[in-house]
Amino acid sequence: MKHIDLSLNIHYGDDDRAESMEEEEEEVVERDHVDHGEPKEKEGEGEETSMQNTSVSPELVSLKAEMTRMKEENVLLRKAVDHITKDYCELQTKLEAIQQEQPKNHQLVLSLGKNGLEGAKITTTIGNARSTTTTKRSFLCEVDHDPAGSNSDLGLSLGLQVQSQPDSTEIEESPVVVEDDKGKGGWLVEENKCQQRPRDLAAGITSHSSTTNPANRKARVSIRTRCQGPTMNDGCQWRKYGQKIAKGNPCPRAYYRCTVAPGCPVRKQVQRCMEDMSILVTTYEGMHNHPLPVGATAMASTATNAAASTTFMLLSSGENSMSNSQMPMSSYLSPYLQNYTSHPSTWHNFINSADSSRLPSLYHQAPDFFSYSMSGGGGEEGQWGAKKSGRDS
DNA sequence: CGATTTTGACCTGCGC
DNA sequence: GCGCAGGTCAAAATCG
């Protein structure tokens, strides 16, 4: 009996990615059969005649037709991958340009303490976004997402843009911000009480304890994401060093320390949201004292290294806990994320091209992935999130 | 056997 | 000063 190899070898430079694409291809083929509602032999009609003449089984004919279709699909996918790779490179270039501007802007943010922010008029320019904002306690940072796509080529998907409000308009506290009802446990206050503890001094941990230089204070980023696993995969290595049950939330809070480099002061807390157990609240603190892994470098110069590393972590947060694979998935997911933030249609394409069963939360609650709150060293906080692109969580 | 996780104890800051 | 809550330590347990 003749053996026909229908396997498609698509090399995307990443095994998992290639695997998911291949699986997706198979799904496409199956879906096509259903959608067309006609025998698949029909497309290979010309061949079928000759095949019948040579008394070849219809099964072989259908397999041939299927193979042809898959080849075409393969070509399309290759083009898509090339296009995405090219976009990714362009975005990285723009990101670097933004990174050069960002220290200046970030310093502005850090120089404003909690009290200093109240009523302060902030004029910030990041990328092409310029805004004048009168703030009450916090400001919102939001990924620019232009549904019309007119502003899609600005690389703003990685930038922080102060969401403008007309003067005298107060910005509401975001529900994403981790802050208790007394307003004392949240980041705003914590920034003010951030001190270097003797134990940290003994351990050589460089806590940003300065009370006079806000820029030296620890930057903290709180991120909410829908995640089934115990934690998110952000490309960094973390070691759990403690767990506590915080008051008011039955879900334990886990404490992790970065172990990529010895002595790295970055820590993160992971806790499930009490209101919605599917939401994982991850809070990062500190700055990495080492180069981030490949997958975690793409956004390393946003507000903090931690903020950067988590931004694309969101995509990998599905079933994959960091413990089962340290592969920086973000290395290939970030371009999709970046595109999504400016191209909802691209995001949709990515979703369709990925194996959605492996990214359940990503697929169904994509908008939530892009919300995070952050607090710079000065006690102010921001939050950004991609605007919804059709699919509600 | 080394790395990681678990878990109770301990430390620190804050409010009363 | 005391109690509470959050955060960290470190020994024991577990995992690969």
C-alpha cells in the first residue's frame, strides 16, 4: 500500500509555536470540510477522473486534495509569520526609541508624590501622546489602541500614555488598583512607607528607601490577569519564599523572589482576586539587577523592569505555570500582543491561529490581560489596559 | 542530591 | 504598650 506523508513541517523557530500552528492547520482543514458542506473530492475533480481510470481509491484522492489544500495553507501561514516577524522587528525598533525618551518621563512621574499629585497638572509626552492632566490621586496609563488603525504604526502598544482628562476633571480610582478599603494598604501609602529594613540591609538587598529622593523608591506594579495556573510565566525564574493568608481574602498570597541572578531584589506577590477567583493579581516590586531573559526584555524599559516583564507574561499565563517550563514564551507572543494593542483584528487573527485550548483565558478574556496598575516611586499610580476589541470578558 | 516548596515562627510597622 | 496584619526567614518536606 502506498504511504502518503501528510505532515507539514513548518519551522517557526519555536517548537511550541510550530506545534500549535500545525494543530491549527489540522483544525482548519477539518473546519473547511464542514463549512463547505460538499465532498472534499470535488476540488480535485480533474485528478479524480484520472484516478478512477487508474483505479485508485477515493480515499487516496481525498487525501491528495487535502494535502494540496494544506500546502496552500502552509504558504499562507508562512507569509503570515513573515509579516508578523517583520512587524515585531519594527516595533522593537520603535520601542528602543521610546525607551530613550522614557527615563525622562518616568522621572517626572517619580518626582511627584502622593500628595504632590493631588491637583497637580501633569503635562506628559510619551511617543506622540501629549496630555495635560489634573489629577486627584492617580493617573491612568493606557495602551493606545486605535480601533480604526489610523494610529497603529506608532509603537504605542508598549508605551505608557497618560490618559487625558479635561482640566479639573478628577480621574477615578481604578478598580484594578490593589488598595484596601481603608486606603492604607494600597500602593499609594506603601510607597510612602517604603523603608529599607535592617534585614534587607544585612542581606545586601538594595531597597529603594530614600525618603528624599523619590526616584530611589521601589517601583511596584500590580497586574491582574485571568490565569488558571498558580502563577504566570514571565520568562523570569522565581522562587517561592513565603505564603500568607491576607485578611479579607481567603486566597493565600504567595511571595516569590527573582532567582535569575543572585541578589536580585525583585520580588513578586501572587494572589487570586476574591471577587473573581479566575483573576490572578501579581504585584512586582523592585528592579532587576541583571539582564532579563530573552523573552522578558522586549518591554524592559517601561515603567519598571518588573512592569515590563509582566506585560507580555500575560499571554503565557494560561495553564503554564512557570515551574513547568522556563521557556520565555513572550519571545514570540509579545509581537502578537503588541499588534493586538493597536490592531484588534491582528489579535483576532492571532487567536484564530493559535491553539485556543491552550490559551483559554487568553482567548475568552483577552481584554483583561492588558490591565495593570502600577505605582512608580513617587506614590502615584497608573494603569493601562487595551481597550476592548469586541470580545467581552 | 540539589532545587524548590511548605509552613510555622519571627520581625516590623501601624493603629488604638 | 499591646495587638494585629503584612512580610520574611529558615528548617523540614517534597520533587525531579
